[in-house]
Amino acid sequence: MIAPYLAGMQEKIRQGSEPDNASLIYEFVNQQIGFAKQASEQEKNSYISLFRVLLETAADEMLPRHWRSLCMDYIQQPLSLLWELAESDESKWEVVKLCHEFKTIGDYVASSINNPILKH
């Protein structure tokens, strides 16, 4: 779940509608983390949601490369916070799976950002 006031920011990030506004990602990440900490029951899901938005945006080749790169720069924050929350072996395993997903998709994304293929 995402705070209603953050939904607009999330949509702007996901659509890349303000690619020259790097502070948008910074603000969204910090606001989302602040929201997650206040809502302890929803904290884990908020971090997972934040991770997914950043990863999906970074992987979207229709968006500007610098925007995708900024998302990659911030993606470690929710993963680190999820690891801090993980108390059981099961919850730690969930974070490990997300890290593996990031590694797998992140390698592809980094390659596509650094070596763009010319499109028709």
C-alpha cells in the first residue's frame, strides 16, 4: 500500500514524466520510507512496493536512460531496509530472493543503460 499523497509521485516516476527532475525520485524514496516507518504493519509491503517501482522503472527501455539510472541508484535503499526488518529465516529468504531478482534484472538493466541498442 502506498500513501495517497505519494501515488502521484509514484506515477510520475513510473511514467518518467519528469525526467529532468532528479529530486522527484529522491523525494519519493524519502517520503515512502518515512511513510513505511510510521505504518509499521505495512512497512515491509511499502519497501517491497518501492523496490518494485524502482526496478520496473529502471527496466523500462521506453524511458530516458538517465531516469532509469537514477532508479538503479536508489534501489538498494528499500532492500537494505527490508534486510534490517528481517528477523526470521523466512523473511531473510524473501529479501535474498528480491536481491537475486535485482541482480538478475539489474545486470540486464545496467547493460541496456550503458550500451543502448539503436532502435528503428
